[in-house]
Amino acid sequence: MNLLENLKLSTKTVIMISVLLFIVFIIFIGFTTVSTGKVIHEGVIDELESMSKCNALQVQRFMDMTQSTAYSMNHYLQNQYKKEESEFVNQSNYISKIYDKPINETSFEIENYITETARNAVISSPDVLGVAVMFEPYKFDSNIEDYAFYCSESDRNDSIQPFGTYSHYSKEEYYAKAAKENEMVLTKPYQYHGATIVTAALPIRYNNDLKGVIMSDFNVSNLSRLESKNERYPSLYTTIIDQNGVMIYDSQVFENIGKELPQFYHKDTWNQISSKMKEGKMFSLKINDYDGQDKIEFFYPIKAGNSYWWSLIEVESKDINVKIDATIVGLIILFILALIVTVVIINAVLRKMLKPIQRVTEATTDITKGNFDFDIPISSKDEVGQLTSSFMDMAKNIEHAQYQLAIKNEQLEKTIETLKQADAEKRAKNTFISNISHEFRTPITLILSVIQLFQVNMGNCISKEKGNKYLNVMKQNCYRLLRMINNLIDISRVDAGYNHLDLKNVDVVKLSSDIVMSISQYALPKNINVQFTTDLEKMEVMIDPDKMERILLNLLSNSIKFTPNGGEVITNISRRDNSIIISVKDTGIGIPEDKKELIFDRFHQVDMTHTRMNEGSGIGLSLAKAFIKMLGGTITVHSNLGKGSEFIIELPFRVFDNEKYMQKSISMPEDSNKNKQRLDIEFSDIYYPLVN
Ligand code: ADP
């Protein structure tokens, strides 16, 4: 059943119909087989019966031919004897043709009639070998004692000869037997000159007075013309038996002629046969007698004088069954072919009919995958066609609804994104305000406390040294305020798109080296070793030196800020293909993995608590990244927490080739006040009194 469940609808239907058809066909075949078998069997029986009858009739014809000569002679003689009784018999004025003796007129007429009738019989029928008429002494004519003649085929033209003496022929079996009977008698078959002969003998009686015997030889060898072979029934066997059961003819074994048929049967079987024979009618019976084979035998009677001869036809049952079997096998093959053709046609028709349903099923799978690019042609107006049409409409509606949903979803996502951004911006702003407030408060608080110190000590004379110290604290905190304000201005410029590049051909090696050298003093208090390394002597590229300085100062100040005492900050510049690579590497506190990307976001600091190591607004790196982006470069960070960080800037290697734009390489002006102020501002986050 599970197997069926997994099959396609058309296959399942075909299987069901096939099974039903198979059952119907089996019933039909069964019924047809039985009825056909019966009809064939009856037909075969009829055919064999008629063969038997046909043989019997042939023998009957021989028999009648033989007998009719004798009967017609007897009839003639009866009339003559009657005539003789009533009429005066002439003198013996006639001469017998056979005996050449005088005979009376009646005898002469009789002689003429019986000799010519005998001659005609042997001439006209090859089955009649000879006809003889024999009389009792002086019963033919008072002038002849032993009147007898035998006419054979060889006497057709010659004169007929006498046939021995009464003492001779009266002792013959046929004569003696006939003399005793009133009816015709037949002898057993016997051989005579190579032919098998049966003799029929009819007594001539008038008023119970035996006058003589008419005898006729019947050539049994000619029975070989009987139906004894048939292609359809190889086991066909034919025999003719006489009234005593003696075999007159045998289609298979010539030597059996003369044997008695009962010896081939069990006693019971023969009793059964002989009791049926007594009825003198055709009969058939099944036997399984002498060789273990089932056989059917057909007996047909042949009237032979006052008794019956029998025509017997025997066929083995298997010959009959072969015919039935062949017909049944033919029928079964025909039915199987019909079944196959029917199933193939049903299969083709069903598949065609159910194809749209299969397409609909496939389409539903497509729909679940979101694919609406299909078309199912509507080929009929029946339920399947209607279903297909409704499905196509439904699919279009779903597609439309999905499209609408996708648009709505997109809008919703955009709204959510906008809301998220607004929320993030709001939170960033809040954080920024809180940070910036703190950042602003610290220097302002410090400036205020210094001012208060001044006010308190105003009366006392403040030493120059102390006064300078207070002023430096105020100056540094003012720088911090300035740095924050500058950064804020720059970032808002970047945001507003006002920050333009001022590009020049600049020797970046010198520029970078100068910047690194200039900040080294800020590393001294922490005893940080600041180095600049490169393999390049000079590398002029198109760059905005101001922005470059801001970027590097931010990275360097961060490195010094986040590197503990005694650490190292190494700046390196190199060229890789069409890029300039500037790296700032420190042995500082490092950056946690999850913060590496975030530190480039605005206002983001790794340590957001107020207990953090150094001051800062969280704007520097985002500003540096914005500048690098403006220069067409990228910035990445590698860091090991607790071991250090490396910021890598990759800038495109570009040079102005037009002289007009070529400017003298610039570098940081050494120890200029303006420059020192810029550095002080940039490094103002670091708590060291840097003023003298
Ligand atoms: P800030 O003004 O706070 O330094 P930045 O944008 O320059 O702002 O830096 C953002 C944060 O990145 C810093 O607060 C710090 O947590 C982290 N950071 C930057 N440079 C380094 C570094 N070299 N070593 C460790 N942390 C660093």
C-alpha cells in the first residue's frame, strides 16, 4: 500500500484498472475456456462419430452391393417359382449355356437372368470378387443334377463355367451354414489368392423348400480405403469387426485381421461393449484398457444379413485435448494481447488526461519555492480543465499578493531601518552629549580650579614658577577643549561635505618621518621608544599633507595614550604595487576582537567607563577614517589584547604629472610655534605637563 502511495495518480489508476481488467479477463478466459473446451470437445466427438459413421456406411455400401445381387436374384427366383406353379411348364426345348444340356423355358430364363446378374455384379463393383449360385440336386432343372456356377471378374466376356458338384459345394461352410438359416449368413474372413475375403451366402427357399444358395465373395482388402489416418488425430485407429467380433480390417496391424477383438479388452470392458452392441445402435465410450492411455471409441453398426458388423474408430484423449489446449492457448494469448493493448491505451489516455494535474502538482512545488514562472495550457473544458484554469487564476492572485507583500515588507524594513538609525543616532547623540559633557567638564573644572587658586593666592605673591605651572594647566586644558572643538568642526564638515582636499605632490617619507620625530617629546614622560622605519628614501605622491598629518597625529597620540610606560611605537612606510602602506604599531593594551571594527565608529571608545586610562572623545579614529576615505585609501587594525595594536593605512600611489600642479615637497616646519601648538593641541589628552 505504501508503494502505491508513492506512485503518480495516473500510474495508480492504470494499475487499478489493469488489475480489474485482469480479473475480468481471467473470469472471461475461464468461462470461455470451459465453454470453448466443451464446444470443441463436442465438435471433435461429432467429427469422430461421423468418421466412424462414414467408415460404417462405406462398408455398408460394399455389403449392400454384395447382398443386393443375392437378394435381387432371390426375388426373381421367387417370382419364377410362383409363375412355374401356376403355369404349364414347357418341354425342355432350351439348352443350358453352362451345362449344355436341355432345360425348360423357365430354367432357361432363370439361367439367363442369374448369370447376367452375377456378371453385372462382378463387373460393376470391384468389391465383389465373385458371385456363385448353387442348387440342390435337380432343383434348378429336372434335367441337371448338380447345377452351380461361379462368375468372377475374369469371366466378364467369357462363358460362365460350372462350379463343381453338389457333393463338393454342399460341404462348404457358407453353403452348409446358409442351408440351415433363413437369412443371409457371412463367413469369417479368409485368405484367397492374396486377398482377404468374406463370403455372404443367402439361401433360396420357396415354400420352406431349400432350392439352393446364392453366394457372393466380398473383397475385404478393399476396406483399406476406409478413413484410417488423420493429421489432426495421429493416434486414430480404425477397425471393422464382423458379427462375431472377428476383425475384418485393421488400420495399423495387418496381422490382426482374423483375430478376435475381445482379446484386446478387459473382460468387463468387452461385456460393456457387447451389451451395447446388442442394441444395434451407434455408441461411444471412454476406455483405459490395455496400454494405460485414455481413449475414446466410437462404434457404428453395419447391417450384415441378420446380424451386425461394427465400424470402430478409436482416438487417444490427448489428441482431442491437444486441439482444445491449442485453442485455449490461442485464446489466452489473444486475451493477454488484448489486455496489454487495452492497458497501453488506457495508460496513454489517462496520462494525457491527467497531465494538467501533474503540471498543477509541479506548479505547487514551484509556488512554494516562490517561482511563478510557469504556464499550464488548458486543453479541455472538463473538470480537469476547470481545475487548471482555477489554479492558474489562484497562482496569479498569489503572485500578485506576494508581490504586494514584498513591497509592503520592503517599506516596513525601510521604516524599521530608519527607526533603528534614528534610534541609534538618538542613542549616539545621547552618548556623545554625555561624553562630550564629561570631556568638556574636566578641562573646564581644571581651568576653574586653577582660576580659584589664582584668586585665593592673589593676595600672596605667587612665584613665577607656580604662576607658569597654573597657566600651563589652563593652557593644556584649553588645548583639549580646542582639540575637541576642532574635531567636532571637522567631523561636521565631513558630514556636510564641506571638507575639501588640498592635493599636492608631497614626499610622504619625509612628511611622516618629520611628524614622528616631532611627537617623540610627548612619549618621553612615559619613556616610550618612538621609532620611524622605512626602506624608502623618498616617495613623492599626490596627497593632502594637512589631512595626512591629522591622520598620523591621531594614530600616534592614540598609540602613546594606550601604551604603558617603557613601551614602543614604530611607524613604518613602504610601497606595495600601486599602494603606499603606512603602519603605526605599538606595544600597548591592545583592542578586544569584538571592538576592532567599532573603534572607527564615531564616539566609540573601547572603555566607555569614566575610569578609563586616558581622556578622549572617540572622534579621532572616525575622523582619520573619513580623511583616509577622502584620499581613496583604507585603514585596518591588527591587535592582540594586552600585547599591542597595529594600524595599517593603505593609500593609492598617485602623482600629479602636470607641472602646473607640481609643488615643492613640503614638510613640517621645525619648531615653529604654530606647529608646536598644533601638536600640543593633538596631544593635549595626555596628562603630562609639557610646558617649560
Ligand atoms: P579617543 O579620542 O577616545 O582616543 P579615538 O577615535 O582616537 O578616540 O579612539 C577610539 C578608541 O579606540 C579609543 O578610546 C581607544 O579605546 C581605542 N584605541 C585607539 N587607538 C588605540 C591604540 N593604539 N591602542 C589601544 N586602543 C586604542
